Amino acid sequence: MKEKENIKLIKQCLRGKRQAQFELYELHKVYLFGICRRYGKSVVEAEDMLQESFYKILRDLKQYNHKVPLKAWMSRVTINTCLMHIRKFKKLKYTELFDTQFDEIRGFDMDLMSQNRAKAIIYLIQTLPETQQTVFNLKGIDGYSFAEISNMLQVKEATLRSHYLRARKRLQSLLNKELN
């Protein structure tokens, strides 16, 4: 959808037109659900995050700056909503990871060559401890800097780097096992 069409749809949404709101939801739900799925541990949790995100998107649509692509703005709202959901329900505790050992995932039987790779990778990300999953998503997939993540989560950059490196190492190890 082109930005001019987005602007027309946004104006209709701002006027309270339910059909336009539904159309906006239908156009972007799959993409935004993908974001929610990465942050949630289950489909149900991701669906809750998506619904909450769309509520906030529609509520705050008047704040949208047309100079920024709509998809990027909606992604940011969705990521922030996912982080708020995690903070509210999970009470994440970021700790230094110097000597922490994690058990290997048991029963992981996923043939990456025959199954949908994206689903397989999302599954692997979801098996990470919650803190590592969140930091990996923000840094590795969404592209935020450690400084930005530090501001979002109110956690020291060094701690975030430790969690990110552990997450990457664990994911690489799991992928290597499956590909060899």
C-alpha cells in the first residue's frame, strides 16, 4: 500500500470509521503478529500482544508523523507494547551472566531443511530464557543499539551485551546441531 493510500486510510480512522480501522488491521496484522510472535512465548500471548498493540495504534494514531513510514511507526508501537506486556506479566530480571549455566533444550527435533525455516527460527528464539529472548529480538532482529535498549529496559549496557552474546551463542549452537 502506498503512503498516499495510508494517509487516506488514517484520516478515515481518525474520524472513527470502523471499516477503515478494520482495513488498517487487516492490512498490517500479519506483519505485526510476526513481531508479537517473536516476543511472546505462545500464540495466545502473541495474540494478546497484537490486540493490545492495535488498540494503542488506533488510540495514538493522531500522533503519527506522516514523514515516517506507517509500517515503521506501527512496528515501534508494537515492540513497545510487547516490552510493556513482558514487564507487566513476566517481571524480567536482568542479571550478570558470567557463571550462569543453562540446560540444553531437550527434545528439540526440527529438520530445518524440510520445515518452514522462519517458524523454526522463531521456535529457537522462543526457547531462549525470557531476558535473552527480549534482548536478542531488540538488538539482532529489530536493530536497536545497546544504548537504546538500555534506555527502554533501564538496564546497564554491559548486562545487555552479556545477554545478547549468550543468546547468539546459544542460537548458533542449536542451529549448528541441527544443520550437522
